[in-house]
Amino acid sequence: MAIENKVERQVDTLGLTHRLFRQSFRFAQGDHIKLQPEILKWIIASGYLDKENITPYSPEDILNITAPHQHNPSFGTSDDPMRGKMIINAWNVLATESANHRTNLQMYPKPHDILPSILEGMIKRDLYYQKNPRIRPNEGNIDTSLPEADSSRDPYASFLTRYALQGDSTRHPEYDTLFSQLGTLLRTDLQALNQGILNNSRLIALAEFRKLWSENHPNEQPF
């Protein structure tokens, strides 16, 4: 059984904060500098964690902070200490944004204000994986009783195509809402492309992504 699928079995046992935090690694697709903080900010702005007590990182609770397998470090060992730093930094972003939201509610960005930067970040990550195929798990290790992993069948898998345009569920209602909102904005961008508009970096990246996605998926309906 694939390790990723084993981890997915544990999702429902996680608390709300850790579950949403954990999935932010999945949807950031490796961009922990710009995209993941924006995703976490959207989570906070949407009010999903209003009743949660999110405190800054402390050595006592770091073992309770989980991330998808490929990000999860071996704390207490010398194995890739940068992974541990990455998780700590992301957690502190979440704690800081939560505190800012509580103390500056009227001034804090609204969810729709954060969507454009998330969309651009996701387009660029999906574009990256059109040029750099994802590593696919061994076919014999896929547990068919579980929902299909993001890239278990397609090394050129696109989060935006699957979740924002096709409407597949992420298995997390909060992220389903995020992708539904991104889908609305993405369709507007696609209409602009169809009119020949290329007046910002997001549309330029989207045009290249759409071209490469179609080349990598010749049997799929173009969008």
C-alpha cells in the first residue's frame, strides 16, 4: 500500500487546525514561500479556525504538527533538518495570521481578495509539473479502496484542472470551497485568453500551462 494512502486514512482523526494545515502542504505543491502562506491566510480569512486556539511553535508540541509524508521530517534526528524548519515556518505563519485576524478583523483581507494570488501561485505550480512530471507511485502499491491520489495515474496531474474546473472533491470541504471559488476566477481568466488578452503575469502563465497541459493530455478535452 502506498505510504501516501496510509496517511490519507488518518485524515479524519486529525483536529481541524492540523487537518487544514496539513493539506496546505498538499495544495502548495512545493511552493512554501509564496503560495502556502496565501492558502493559510485564506483559511484564516474564511473563518474556519475562528474557534481554534492557534499558538506559535514550541518544541513541546511540534511532534503533533503533521504534514503529508513527503514533507514530514524525522524530528530528533539529523534527517533533512530543513524539512523541520519548513513545517515550523508554515505553522508560525498560521499562528501569526490567526492573531492578526483576531486583532484586526476589520482590516484583515477578505477571502476574495486573496484568491488572485492563490490562483496565480497554483497556475505556476501546475505549469511547473507540466514541464517536470510528478513521481508516480508503483502501480502495485496503490490501494484501490481509497480515493485516487493526485498523481497516482497521471504524472502531469493538474490540481486546477481536476479540482477547480472538473469539480472533483479534495475530500476536505474547506478546500472544496477554495477550489470552487478559484474555478470561478479561472473561468474568467480563460475567457480573457480566448479573447487574446495577455496583460498580466497570471494570464501569461495560464496560456503556457493550457498549451502544455493539452500536449501532455492528447486524449483529454481541452479547456
